[in-house]
Amino acid sequence: MSSQLFIQTVANAIAASGMLALIAVGLTLAFGVMQMANLAHGHFFMAGAYTVYALYALAGWPFWWAVAAAVAVGALLGLIVERGVFRPLQGDVVSGFIATAGLMFVFEVLVGEIWGWGLSRPIPSPYMRAFRFMGAAVAFQRVLVIPFAVVSIGGLMVFMRRFRLGRALRAVAQDPEAAALQGININRMTALALAIAGAYAGLAGGLMSTIYAVTPSLGGHIILPALIVVVVGGMGSIEGVTLAALIFGFVMTFVTTLVDGVTAVMVSVTVMALVLAIRPQGLMGRVVA
Amino acid sequence: MSLHSGKRLKGWALVPLAGGILGLCVLPFFVRAYLIEVVMMYFIYIILAQSYRLIVTVHDWQLYHVVLYGVGAYTSGMLAKSAGVPVFFAIPLGGLMAALVGVAITTPLLRTKGWGFYIATYGLAELIRLSWLKFRNPFGGSTGIIDIPWPPVVAGIDFSEGVPYYFFSLGVMLLVLYFLYRIEKSHLGDSFKAISMDPDLAASTGIHIPRHRLMACAIGGFFAGIAGGLLVHRLGAVDPKLFNLVTMLYLLIWVVVGGTKTFWGPIIGVSVMHTLFELSRPLIQVRPLFFGLSMTLVLIFMPGGIEGVLLKVVARWQKRNRLPTAET
């Protein structure tokens, strides 16, 4: 591996980590607050990517407006899933999990029918420039996601610790009944958690839409790495997910560059199995969930 | 609701059962060859769904069952093709391999719980499926394996023909259903149900939970492997795409829509949903939308599935006739 390729791969790995963290943090938040796992979460990411495709590539909106719309679309989908699926099934973890498996089919067909099946949708890159660093060129567009991931996840950590609303979310995660006794409206908290989850996935999808092949099956491809990150990080732990996203961002990017994408997934699940065999609660999870 | 529900089917239930089996026996002599192939797939899917339900009775809603089905298919196909093992021996060996793989996937992750367990085991199973894709040398890569031997001629009957294979798979299905029914009604089956109802209480009565979960996983995996063997020696080919998450979602749809409370739920699920699947062939693009939505809506509005509705109807009918309530 030449030093140029190495630097480029490191940059790609950090970008992949940022994207994985943005997706997985929402999954873990939803799990922490309502013990619900959302298999259709990868489709929120896909919805973000398609929003940018429709508004930026087709309708000619400025790129950043389209990304903002992707965030809104993700949040809206999160609210719909919370209200339509998770709330009626509250307390029934298995049913919630399987019900969102059904939603995977629903979202995929809707997107395919609206914007077409088959080939990926080309989205022109709004930024053609590249960073030059020690002889390596790192495309601006590729690493765009990094500052957003740092700011939004850092912001979420501060929000959960310092703000009343964030503390209320944590209270619901720890003990919903005790939280309700404190006058916290649980339904409003679960809606908030899912809206944040959807918004973050939509943001990741919007920012990465110019890099990824945008097809209706995108959601199904992205969900396995995201779920691996969540279980390895420790379910419900934002810090753990961030750490795991860094690990798997590097593992997946380096193995993909050196060998191929299939091997990258194979190595990732092996790492996951090793971690969970030793620490069933994940790296930073407090309880076996 | 009593946990112990008699060892035998009651007399009145045997009549429709015998009628159904008789109907399946005369069916191939009255329909086109294509329909025989279609009905054969029901047999395979019923074995698959019913073996999955056994694992569901210990509450392990794992997402890797179709990979075990694939392990059975690949093992049986490769043994028959490359090692020259007779097909009728290769199929049970495929089942055995699937059971072993199921145990190998589950054992290291037994300490994870809930959806941590579902995701982690699914990840490991994906490792197996991707290795079929990755290693062209024994597994054939994305195109899979072709020219898998048909079953031989036994006692003058050529099992590579449609009708004999139809009866062979019907026989295997009935045998598998018989075994699974006996397990369901045995002490072991009761222990499984106890674990899904209240694991702590079950453990306190001396049920070794990890061992029972592994046992359910091995038995279910074995029969899933048998289903894979039946499939591969009829198709004559196998590839990794047959066993991906989409197939797993359809398996979930059969089981959830049919219901898992009684033994008959998955059979109802396969019968209804696979029929709708076959009928909706012209709508191939939008078909997953309907099936995905049906599963989500059933979970929200009809949690027991079709079977749950039937049980309610029967219970009401019996109440009106002042008979003892239905056993579940």
C-alpha cells in the first residue's frame, strides 16, 4: 500500500466512521428510550439520499437546502414509525422488531415505484475540489460528512447531559415508570427520540448521496453494518456506538480497499462475534440488553 | 390455558386431517405438471416454517433460519455431486450439517439477549452466506452450483420425475410434521414453552435454559436443512441469493401472519400467504409492499395472526354450545 493510498484510505475510513456513527446513534437512542429496534432505519438513510436526489439533482435546489430537507424527511419518517408502529406495540420488543422488518419491504417498493428500479441515480457532486496532503488527493465531497458527524454527535452528548429535555430522555431510558411519575410525558420523549434518530439518518443519507450508489436497495445494504455497530458499542450507549463506529469504519474501509467489499463484511461480523462472545453487553453497554 | 395439552389429536380433528392428506394424494393425478411443482414448494416451505416455529417456542426469533436451510441445500447438493453420496442419504446429512452450523452460530452468542442475539446471530449466518458468494472454489460464487444430481430410480420408480418426487416430499413433510408434533406435545415441548412464557420461573423449576435453547436450535436447524435438501434435488441448482434476508422476511411473514401459538399456525400461514404470493405474480414489482405491510399490520391489529382469529371464533362457538373451552 503506497503512502498516497494509505492517506486516502484513512480519510475514507474516518468519513465512513462518521457516517456509521450518524446512522447508528439514532438506532441506539431509539433502543435506549423505548427498547425498540428499528430494522427500517437504513431506509431512513436511503430516504435522505433520495430527497437530495429529487430536490438537488432533479429540481435544482441548492445542495444545502436539499440536505436540510433530507434531515426533515428523516425526522418525519421517524415520527411516523414511532406513532404508527412502536407506540401501539410498546412493551413487545419482538413484535416491534419484526414489524419494522415488514416496513423494509414497504419503503423499498415505494421508493422503487416513485423514482425507478434498476440503475443507481447519478447525483452531481456540488464540490469538485480536493484537499492535497503529502501527495495524496482527498475529495472534499467524500469527507464532508466528518465535521457534521462530530458536531451532531457531540451536540447530542451535550444535549443528553446538560439540557432538561435530554435528561428527561435519559430518565425514560433508565426507568419509564419512575420518569412518568416525575411528570415526564413518555410518548413525547419516544417521539423525540425517533425524530432525532430519523433526522440523523436522513442527514447521513443526504451528505453521502453523492458518493453512494443511490438505489432502492441502499437501505438494506447499510442496515447490517449499522446494527453491528450498535450491538458492539453496547445498546443504548451513545459513547459506545461512537467508539464502535470508529472501529468498524476503519475495518470495513481498509478491508474493502485491500481485498473487497464482501470480505469486509465477513471480517466485520467476525470481529462482532468475538467481542460479543467475550462481552455480551457490548463494549460500553451496562446491561445485557 | 393449560400447558399440558393431551398427547393425541381428538377424534373430530382427525377427520379433516385425513381428508386433507387424501386430497393431497389424489391431487397430482388431476392437475397440470406445473401445479405439481408449485404444490411441492408448499411442502418444503411448510417444513421450513414449522421448524422455525419450534425455535420461536423458546422465543429465539432469530433471522438466520434460511441460512440453515441453505446449509442443508449446499451440503446435500455438494455431497451428491462431488462425493457421489446417494441423494436419499445426502438429504439427512444436509440436515445434520445445518443442525451443527446452527449450534455453532448460537453457542458463542447465547449470553447476548433480545435483539442483540437476533442481530449477532444474523451477522454470523451472513458470514456463512457470504462465504458461498466469496469462495468460487467449492461453492461456485454468485452463480452457485448447477448440475446437482436428481434422485435415483428406486424399485422401478424414477424419483427424478415430478409425481414420484411429489409423493416423496409429501411423505417427508408428513414425517417431519409428525416428529415436530410429538416434540410439541412432549415434556421437552412444554419446557420450551415455559421458557418463552417466563424464563426466570422456568429456570427456577430446574429447566436448563441455554441447553434447551441449543436443543431447539439444533432440532429446528436439522429440519430446515432437510427442507433445503428437498429443494436442491428438485431444482438441480443452488445459489446464495436463494437464502438472503428477503427469503428470511418471507419466512417471518408466513409465521407471523399464520400465528405461532399452536402447531397449525405456520401451516395456515404458508398456505394462505404463499397462495397469495403465487397469485400476485403479475404484480411482481409491488408485491413486497403488500407482504411487508400485511406483516406489520397483522402485528399491530391482529397479534395472534389468522390462527388467533380462528381460535377466537372456535372459543365463541364452543361457549355458545356450552362445551369446554378450546385447548391451546
